[in-house]
Amino acid sequence: MKILIVIDMQNDFLHGALKNDDGIKIIPALAKKIEECKAQGYQIIATRDTHYSDYLSTQEGKKLPVTHCVKGTYGWQINDQIKTALGDCLIFDKPTFGSTTLADYLKETYLRDGDAQIELVGVCTDICVISNAMLIKAALPEARISVISSLCAGVTPTSHQTALDAMRACQIEIKD
């Protein structure tokens, strides 16, 4: 089974509260990749960072005091171009960086299917992409997991590269 996981391509991470110019730049190529993967029979999964009006009182909110991705707001929604490419795919709402629910789902899928090739793309490489990649690797140490670096964007180019290096050290393949 081949799976493409699109991490947090939401308006607040692209144009909103946590605007990321590098994230904006990957939108057209990422939309194209999603379409290609759909045509090749990949299962497409997306994640959506999901917070509530009490965000600033949460542990994350105290360390990153920028209200973002509040459920139901424009900023919480997936970018229109990416949403169109995704179509009717499975979406995991997650309350913080990585989704244990996603990792559990993949573990069940992997155990049922016996094999999986999992590719991750999206934002931010150094927070949510790495968190999800590591959770998936911990849940499925024998799965083939890769991150497509050119279809990810970090908070900064340096933190993007640091995250890629950390994932590579943990036996996650980094593709261009």
C-alpha cells in the first residue's frame, strides 16, 4: 500500500497567523504531487492542526502564544488549491504537533496490508512533519517512510534542514 500524508497545509500556516513564504511556494508542486499520487492509486491522508478558543491557556499556547488554526475559522481550513487536489480524502484533526491517532491508524493499516510505503509532505518540516514522521516510525519501525524535502517547508531554511537531518538519522528516507 502506498500512502501520501499531507501535513497541515492550512491557511494559518501559509497566509495567516504563522505565515510561511516557503510554504506558499510549494503549493502548486504539492497539488500536482497529490494529483499524481491519486492517479497512481495512493491512499491520500491529510492532517489539520486543530485548536480551540482556549488555545493560549494550553501548554502549546503558552510556548507559542500565537492563536492559530482555531476549528471552524478560515485559518484552520486547508488551502483551497490543496483542498481541491485532496478531494475526498481522510483527514485527521490533531490537537498538537503529531497525531498518535494517525500513527495508530497507519499501524492498523500496515498490519492488515502487510506492507506500506508512506510519504510525508507539508508544513512545518521542523515541527509537525518531523513529529508525525517520528510517531509513524515508532509505531511502524519496518515501514518504508520518506519525506519529500522539496514539498515541505520549515519555519526557517535552517530549521527545515535540521529537521531533515534528524529524520535521516532516524532511518527516514529524505527525497528531493
